[in-house]
Amino acid sequence: MWIADGWQDYELLDCGGGEKLERWDSRILVRPDPQAIWDTPRRHPGWQHPDGRYFRSSSGGGHWEKGKLPEKWQVRYRDLTFQVKPMNFKHTGLFPEQAVNWDFAAEKIKQAGRPINVLNLFAYTGAASVACAAAGASVCHVDAAKGMVAWARENAKISGLENAPIRWIVDDCAKFVEREIRRGRTYDAIVMDPPSYGRGPTGEVWKLENSLYPFVELCSRVLSDRPLFVIINSYTTGLAPSVLTYILETVVTSRFGGHTESQEIGLPVTETGLALPCGATGRWMGE
């Protein structure tokens, strides 16, 4: 497992009983987590008196009880700054376990010894875009949600990257890649975090187990002649990391050489010294 253990402004204090207790800077949150199926003694006082707690509804969805929690605040990771905001469906706008991929991408870009152009797809609030830009890459950030792209631009601004070479694109990712292929534009690295389920702009259904392989094949057509890396992240329950290895090996390694590594990604739990699994990542490396 690749564990995001480099945080100071975030800490997974404890988890169990289907919930996790987190510190975001000085704020304590309790949020649902379907992986935390074990029991915990809940010794930490934050369990009883959090600054904010998300409750699931038996009929679907849920709601926050925020108390004096601010509408938004900032957290830092290394030299990056991100805006945190409790939203619908328990999210905060940031997935702290993804720091393992930010570090990986940044190190590859810094060591490349040449200009690197990164395509970030399903790019959400732009943490990976900001990390790659901070490492010196040019970035194309693509997400279908206008509000998420605006949030990503804010993250770039507060990280001191307002004038960095980032293209901000509000578009369906597959449609955008198809147009980039027609334009003959290529990228040295691709990062993608596709959803488990979704609908395209004209109602077409995205279901990860059916759509991911052809989408990766499509994206391989915008890779440059000397691609540096491809990262696929998945939060789809039941999808093993080795599935991502198989896809990347058959689509990317077969064409460009290189090799693939895939692992679960996770967060260290302060109370137990163990790690909470948070998803799966596949990384293809060309150099």
C-alpha cells in the first residue's frame, strides 16, 4: 500500500464503525467511511465533540451538522495550499490520500530534465494539477463541472500559481480527448481519476467497469512519443489494483515500453498505527 504519511495539516485520528475521525488543520470532522467496518473504542474526545459531522440518511444522501465550523478554510501540503469546504455527499473538496500521487508526479516531472506537458482528466478541484504545475509542468486541467474548475483555479491561486501555465477546461473528458486527437495535440503525462458511474453531456452512461478500458485506449492516442507517466486512480469498490496494472500494461506498455506498478492507497491512523485503505492507483512509468 502507498501511504500518504507526509501531512501536517491533515491527520486521520481514528476510524471504525463505518466512520473516520479526521483533523483538517485545527478542525475535527467525523465522516462516513464504508471501509472502516471494524469496531473502535472511540477514546479520542473528537468523536463526542467534533467541529462537524456528516450523517447519512436512510433514504439516501445525508447532511452536515457543522456547529461553528466555517464555510471554508485552508490546509497546506508541503508547498501547496488547498481550500477545504464541507459539501454534499460528505466530501470536503480534497482527498488527502492522493498526496502519494502528487508526490510521485512532482518527482517524475522534476527529474525529467525536459519540459513536461500534463493532461489531468476528471480533475475535480485540481490538487494534482497544482502539484504538477508547482513541479514545473504545463498542465491541461479538464472537468465537466464548472464549479469544480473554479475551485481548482482558486487552489492554484492560493498556492502562488495563478500565472502558472495551466489551461482550465470545462468539458466532458472523452469528448475533449477526441478533439485533442483530431488537433494532433499530445501530452507527456496523463492523470485520471474517473468516477464509478456518471452520465455524459448527451445522456451516455459511464460505468467504470465497462468504460475504463476503452477510455484508456482513447487517451493513449494523445501521449507523446516519449511519455513520462500515466496515473489511473479508482475509488470503485471491488476493483483490484491489479486490474489497473493489466489495463496499463496492455494499452500503454505494449506500445511504449516502460512498466506499471499498482497498489492500494491509504492513510495512516494515529490511534492504531495501522492504515485505512482509500482506493487503488495504477502508475505506468516510461522513464
